[in-house]
Amino acid sequence: MEWNRRFMIVGLVYLAAAGQGGVHTSEAQENARLSMFVGVDISGSFMKGGYYDDAITFLAHYLHAHVNGLGGLERPNALFVSAVGGAGADEPKTFYPRQTFEGRSVDEIGEKLREIFPKGVENPYTDFNAFFEQIATTVRNKKLVLRPVTIVLISDGIPDVRKEGKTDFRSINFKPLESLARNITVRLLYTSPEVGRGWQTNVRRSRVKVWTQDARVMETWKDPKIFDPSKPPEQRTGFYSWIKDNVDFGVSARRVD
């Protein structure tokens, strides 16, 4: 009888915790499989384009929310943040892991990002392909193959390669990413409508899904109706809803040959 009584008490505690979100559901366990890679464009064209400060501030809030699973945003099992581009082509970059940002406030994450990606340093190259190659290597080395992968690019999205005087979006190579998982999404933020269309319609892909968001839309994240700085991070529900609708938007697969 005593054992049954204890069993019932444990069961009631479990149910109460589940109702309050205190027990991991199968959905939460699925979300914990996510591998997230964030690339920050350090080329002069992006840093001088007027969106760097806004982008870094947004990214600090975005990383803080995902690392802590705020507002129902997916908490990644693996997170790496790195630079896109540099002083030369095919230049390997440091991939800063999730632990770099865990346990930090939004302001502390912002300070860390500005330390990693200092403004004013001249970097002529925007090398997306080297970044994608390094992601593929990291996924294999960390045994993250077949897990869902999200790649967030803070960039104007303009590759350095030009063909007949025009930006050559065909030079962007998704092949290293195609075999990593069935669910892989590239999200290009702070771009322009024209460049976004180039990524959507011209970059060859089979499994990789692409979502682009214009810089002018991205800037609206700090609208007082969306983001209330007087509230603590865990209560900024409007901001997290905005992220879900405009950044972490579910994308359908589209093959481009």
C-alpha cells in the first residue's frame, strides 16, 4: 500500500510538471537534435553597408533566445558561430561553440560578438563556399550527420564572383551540404530583395531549403510594438512571435537545377 501511495504521488508530480512545461516532451527531444550554424559576413561591403550594428544586436537577442529556448524557439543540440569571408579566399575560420554563449546575458553575448567580429577590420572576401565546406566537415567530425541543420547567414548575400559584369549566384555551391541531412535550411538575413531573389531562384540545390529576409524587414524587430525592452527576455513574446514569422519561417523544398 505504501509503495502504491508513493507511486501515485510521483505520477501526480510528473503530470503537474508536464502541464507546466517542466518535463521534456517528444517534440522537445526532437528539437534538441537541431544543429545550428551562424555565419557573420565580415567583408567590407557588409560592415560598411549600414546594417552591421543592427544585425549584431539582433543576433545577440536571437542567440540568447535559442540557447535558452525562450518563446518556444528551438534549443539547438549543437551551435556554432563563425565568420563568413576574410582577407583571402578559402580561409578557414574559428567555429565558436554553444558554450561560448551559454550563461551570458543578451548584452554579454553582444559584447562577445563584437569582440569576435570587430567593426572596421578590412576583409575583402565574402566566401560562402568555404563556410559551407567547413560546416560539412564539422558535421561529420562531430557525428551530427542526419540531424536537422539550420544555417543562419548575417550577410548582404552578395558573392564576390561576377560573370559578364553581373553577380554570379551560380557560383554559390550547396553540394557539401546536400548529403548532411534530409532537413537542411539556409536562412539569409539582412539582404536586399534583388539578392534574395538571386538566392531563391539561381542557386543550385536539391535538398537544401532557402529563406531570405530583406534588411528593411529585419530592422523592424526593434519596433516597440514587437520588442519591449522594459520586459525581461523570457516575457518578450511579441519578439519571439516575430522571429518565428520572419526568420525561423518553415520553408518548403524547391529544387533548382
